[in-house]
Amino acid sequence: MFRLDAHQTLPVDGFQGALVGRVWHPAIGGPCVVAVREEGLVDITARHATVRDLAEMPDPATALRAATGPVLGPLDAILANTIPDTRDPSHPWLLAPLDLQAVKAAGVTFAVSMLERVIEEKARGNPEAAAAIRAGISQVIGDDLSRLKPGSPEAMQLKQVLIAQGAWSQYLEVGIGPDAEIFTKASPMSAVGTGMDAGLHRISTWNNPEPEVVLVVASDGRIVGATLGNDVNLRDVEGRSALLLGKAKDNNASAALGPFVRLFDGTFTLDDVRSTVVSLTVAGEDGFLLEGSSSLAQISRDPADLVRQMIGPHHQYPDGAALYLGTMFAPVKDRDSPGGGFTHKIGDVVTISAPALGGLVNRMRHADACPPWTYGASHLMRHLARRGVL
């Protein structure tokens, strides 16, 4: 059992930022868009029917602060009711803070994670072979490529050297080549929020969390805010073949987002994102503890460049998009046996946090044991129409 409270959930500056979330309101049978304030979670759905609509405003943070509505309850009470095991279904609980946005992700954006993807590929999903391969790859290309600009002449020169040595990989192509890896992580409305169970496909025996900052992008390409995310990954499945990326990444409850979206304003900007340090803790029921961090300052591709590769003349998102920025954290700490590396066990509690974005907490379950995704965009539209807010 784990618990949620305002202290672990809010940013270090508390309610100072422009924080928006979503709450399931049993009394009205659907979700509400809420402003996160000291007096509680304020239902602003009458003014902004969806988080997508709020993100499309010329100044979303100012619009959020100006919106009024009824208070659904104090943050601590709604957080406590979000945990599935102890939830009272007659009271509100938190949801993932996005709704109609496409959920996208960028992969291989850090040198360390790039090396780990190469290792996955060459190990063919076998964690026991990874340690030896990791040492061999590092001898050829080193383990610090942070100064190498993807797509630069120097990167292309390195590519030719690696091809000549038989060490080239499709992961190196997106890691140092001109084109970023941008893929679909989940369908709109399918992500789980803080306090929810997160899903692992039952076939996987080698998997890990991926703690990331997630940008919120309006339909015109403006980056309007950020939240935290767990891009749950099945390393053995992706290691067997990169063509299994969808199976490795997109499963029931495998995209976690939250706790809230912090909109850009005078207290929080894209430059703050660029310097964010994301921390990770995995606490197992077996007493295992894993801790690590990922600094956005070491990302190989600037967040704004990743957004430009996701949205623009080549691809549009009328309802906006969320973009996971990738992680440099690849857990290699042995859990059960020497050389066996890390993999999740059912019941692991994963906490992802950053000073300006708060804390996202999820418990790991098999994907088919998590609540099935049953509430989609069509259900939301019918609900909003019944409320008369469209």
C-alpha cells in the first residue's frame, strides 16, 4: 500500500504555478477540468471544457488563473481517494491531466539511453548478455557523446567510422543522425494519472520505467506547458526487434502522466524545462530500492527541436499533442542475480519527480490486471454535451 499527499504531489513552490488537472466527478458521471489552488481543486469546465481547449488559448496560464467555478474538494482528500485500493467511488479522484491531445514520445534523445538501446538490439532481449555487450560497445564509441550534435558533420563522420567497424545500429541512426525518433506512445484519453496502477505486458521479463518530462503542445506548435511521464518500456520485446516498438510501448495503462500540467508563465518557462532534473525511485515489495535521476541539460536534441520534428508542415495535430522527451536513465542495477540487471516486479511503486513539476506515483501491475480503458473521446463529447458546456 502507498499513499498520496499534497507535499509529494505539488511542485516545491506549491500553488504558485499555473497548475491544471482533471478529476473524475461521480456526481456528474464524468471528468472535470480543474485549476489546482490553495482552496482546493476548482472545476473550470464551464469555461474550458477540455484541457485541449485551455491549451489553445493565446495565454493558457492567464486564462487558467481567471477561470472560476465550484471547489470539488481539497487536494489531499482527492489525492487520497485516487488510490484504487481505498477509493470511495462516490467521491472525486484524479485523472491524467490531458484529454484530447495525441500522446507522442521521442526516443534515444540521450547518449546513455542510446547506448542502452544498441545493447538491447545486440542482446536480442537477453538481459544476461547485456553487461558484456555494454562493455564492448563502450570501447568502440565511448559513453559520453553529449557534445556531439545530432546531424552535424562530426556526427556523420562518426557514423562512417562505426559502419566500417560493424558497430552501426538503427538506434545510433536516430541518436546522432539528423532525424529524431518520434513515435506514438498512447491514444488520446488512455493515459493513467498519479496514484493509478501502471501496466506491464505479461509476456515481458525485462522491462523498466522511463522517467521523463512531457511537453504540452498546442495545435499551432506552441509549447504551452509541461508535466511528468513514465514511458513504461519492455526492453526484451523492443530488443527482439525495433518493429515491435508498438508492443513494447503501447499497452493498457503503460503511459502515465501527471500529476498536473504546469503552464508556462513568469514562474515556469521552457528554459526551466531545459534545466530540469527528473528523479526516479522504484520501491519493491521485496525491499528492493532503485534510485536515479535524469538531467535535461544533457539531452542531445533541444526540446524545441523535438517539437518541430513532431508538428509542423509535415504533420498536424488539431487537438494538440503531448511529447515525452526521453530519458538518460537506463537502470542496470542487478535485482535478483549478478549480471541479471533490473526488471520490474509486480507491486513496484514508481515515483517520478521534479522540483517544478511535483511527483507522479504509480504502482506496477500486469496490463491486463489494470482497469481496462473504456472512456474515450466519444464518451467525453457526449458527457460535455449533457453538461451543456460545448
